[in-house]
Amino acid sequence: MERINYASGAVWEEIVGYSRAIKVGNVVEVTGTVAVDENNQVVGQDNAYEQTKFIIGKIEKVLKRAGSSLKDVVRTRMFVTDISKWEEYGKAHGEFFKDIRPCTSMIEVKGLIAKDYLIEIEATAIIG
């Protein structure tokens, strides 16, 4: 099967050696995504809801590049730095996925790559 890598230009892609997303056949895997814009600036500083919304929007953009959409998402994984804000993360996630209802996990972690990131999200889509 053909493998297509999608880059976003994030500073970490070259250093760590990863892609924003990879499509193999009808499966698209989206790597952990944080709330940083094209200028490497944090979006939604100290706001779990806004960061989550921004991240899902970023995921949606790369899915479209891969010929997919949020409707194809079968799993999301949310890594959060403060699980007590679960309702904020969940509200934003629900705004995008309330009718799609992918499998999901919300896992509290000690920290992410930079202290300003409150959440990192991965997604798996199956085009079908």
C-alpha cells in the first residue's frame, strides 16, 4: 500500500522525525497536536476549551488534505495536564464529535512539550 506523509512545518517535525499525519490505504493517523499556530504561538493561553477547539480544527485541516474529514474519525486520544478541566476539554470535543462519537480517551499526563500546552490530541480516521 502507498504511504503518504503530511507535514505541517512544526519545528519539532524535523528534530524528532515525525509527520503531522500519515495515510496508508484508507487509514489516516494524525500525530499528537497542540494549540500552536503557524507562527509557533500558543493559541488559547490558559484556556482548555479554546486550546481543544483550535487543535481539533488543525486536525480537521490535515484530514482534508488527506482526503478525509472529522466524520471519518474513529478514535481520539486527549492527553491533558489537568484532568479537573475535563468538562472544558469535553465540551469542545463534543462540539465537533457529538454526532460522530469516536472512541476516545482522556489521560492526565505530567506535562507536554511546552508548559503552555494544556492538551495534546491524536486522531485516527478510516475513510470509508
